[in-house]
Amino acid sequence: MSLTDPLALINDFKKSNLIDRTILALIFLLPTLSMSVRHWLSGIFSLLALLSIYYLFTQRKLLHKEERFLLYIFAAFLFSFLLSATLNDWTPNSFRRTGTELKYLLFFPLYLMLRQYMSLRNLLLHGVILGGIILGIQGIYDTYFHPIHRAKGIYGSITFGNLAVLLFSITSLVAIQEIQTKFKLYLIFSLILSALAVYLSGTRNAWLAFFVSFTFILFLSKPIDNYKHIIKLFSFVFIFATILAVVISATSESKILSRATTAINEISTISNENSTVELPPLKRTSIKFRLERWKVALRIFTEAPWFGYGAGNVGIHINRYVKEGKAHPDLYDLPSETGIGDTWSTYVDSLVHEGSFGFIILMIFLLYPMYIWLKLRKYNYLTSSIGVLFTLNFMIFGISENPFISDNATSVYLIFLAVLFSSLIHAKYAAETEKQ
């Protein structure tokens, strides 16, 4: 199933009622101004969630077994949070995390609503393509006019870079499939500008996700007779993106490449005891600071290995270790004792906050959709491939950040998951119905 022509989607949109039009429009608009308008992502999620409550009581359709299991996993994910927080007497940190956990609860009615619309995948993909163009333009503007001279958007370079990788990955798969018939100029523009946005973000984890994603793109695409078209496409994209990056670097005050040099120096110094490179104090480093924080967090995990210390409480215990002389003084952070509390890693967070029980549930939470993308691949190559890259990207983002406690990242994750998962499930059962 290829990407539906925009004119066909517009005609379907015109035939819909007001509520349906609102839902369709919100899905299309979600990726477009994500880093340009404050509360764009969370606002759209909230509007869709409110509409889904209405649908919960008015329309019900039988769930397929894959969908039921997905919702069971979400229930287990929420239960893990509640259990660890309750066992640790609900600290202020845990209460602050309930706002994010509420979004996972709202996924239930949200999924039940979105699964009823068969055109959502195509609307979302068109929004992704447009979003890549806008993100690149936003990145160029920020690099020239923002004080830090990096692509930052409304919520910071990390979120910006991660989203740029996601949009580039998805658009690449669409372009490869659509290019069998003809080149589409707006797809090329989106690829060039979203690739540029990844670079201009200066986010090293996004750079890693970009290179990992690109190595998977050709393998995930449906077999194509002539790979010369693909080579021409990406050669063209990377040549122009590189030219733009060089021009912008030369004509702005950006020092993005220095971030790569700093990262390489930190890694080589950490891995080589005899290195002569002198690093700044721990609190002014990036990779070394994270590694030190993770090392202490894993020691804390061994004190409560089964159900953890409760969501958001890792900062309290890292500070305790500093006071006891068991951790580097630069790790002390007083605001973390009443804040959202995290270690800048999804996986380390899970071990400390929910223990082994929560970590196992987290991995099922991440890997079950991956299993479905691969198992149902024959029913729709494009949706399956996009699903694999979508999950893979979030798993990479989770190495040095925790997108699953971020309001904006969770909005993207939950809506994309609902649309892609329901689309692939629909493709499977529609194909099986035709055989009967």
C-alpha cells in the first residue's frame, strides 16, 4: 500500500463530518509545527484525548488479539509505576511524574478512537514530509539568530534533533517506495532539510540515531528492481545537505563540529587511562558526567533490585551517595530531590525507579511493537518498515535521554504508535477477509 495522493485525501476530508475532520486534521498537523509553536505536540495530544473520551462511550468495535495484548502491556506499564511509587510512599517526585503517566492511561481511549480511521497513516505521513521541511527551515533560522547558534526550536536541541531523525527516517522509506514511479520534489526537499536539521541540532545522540537508522533503511525497504534510483536519490540528498551545512557553518557563528570533537576527546580519555587529553571538571563534561551518574545509579539499583525506589526518586539517592562520600561531589543536584528526577537514560531510570520488575515490563513495552512490525511485514511493507525505524529510534533516544517522561516526546510516541499499529493490524485482517 503506497502513499495516497494528497488530492484523494482532501476529497475524503471534505466528505467527513466535523468531528472526523477535526481528528484527521490534527493527525496531519501533529508533525508540522512541532518545534515552532509552544505546546503544539502536547496540545494536539490533549485535543485528541478529549475527543477519544467521547468515542469511548459512543462507538465500540471488537479489538483483535494483537491490539488487546498491546493494551495489556500498557496496563502492566502503568501498574509497575503505581506499584513502585506506592511501595516508596509516594514522594513529591512520584506525584510529579503522574502527569506523564496520565498520558499512558489516555492511550486506551485514544487507540480505540484512532483505530477506526483507515486514512490516518497516509495523513500522518504527509504531515511528516511537510514537518521535515519546516524543521529544516526552523533549524537554519535558529543557527543564525538564536544565541547558542544551534537548531533548538521551542523545546531544545535534544528534542529537535531526535524529531529530525524520526522525520528523516520515515520520509526516506516513503521516498524509496514512491521513487519507483517518479521523483517527487517535495520528498527530496524534506529529506535534504530534515537531514540538515539533524546536523544543526548538534545533538550527538541524534547523530548516532541518524547513522544507525540509515543503515537499516535499505534493508527495510521492499525489494526494488533498480537500486540505481535509490543511490541517485540519497547521493543527491546528502550532497545538497552537506553543501548547505558547510555554507551555514561558514556564514554563521555555529560551533557544531566542536561538539563532535569534544565527544571524541571524552570517549578516548575515558577508554584510555594513559591519555594525555585533559578534560574539564566533571560537571562541565557531557559523556563522562552521564557515565558517572549511571555508575552511581546502578549501585543504587542493587539496594532495591526488585521494585526500585519509585519513579523520580533517583536524584534523592544520588544526593545521598554524595553526602555519604560514595559519589563525586559534582553529581549533587538539590532540585532533583523534588523534581521529575531522571538519570538521562530510559534503561537506567527503569532499573532504579521500578527495579527488575519494571525493567522487564519496559522491554516488553518496547519490543512487542517491534515484534508486530516484523511479524506482519508481508501485509504492508511500508507501514512495517516505518514501525521498525520508529521503535528503533526511540530505543536509541533512550540510551542517553528518557523520552518516555517528556511531555512532547510521549505525545509523538503514543500517537505515532496508535496510528501505525492500528494501520498494520487493519492491513492484516483486511487481507485475511479477502481470502475467505
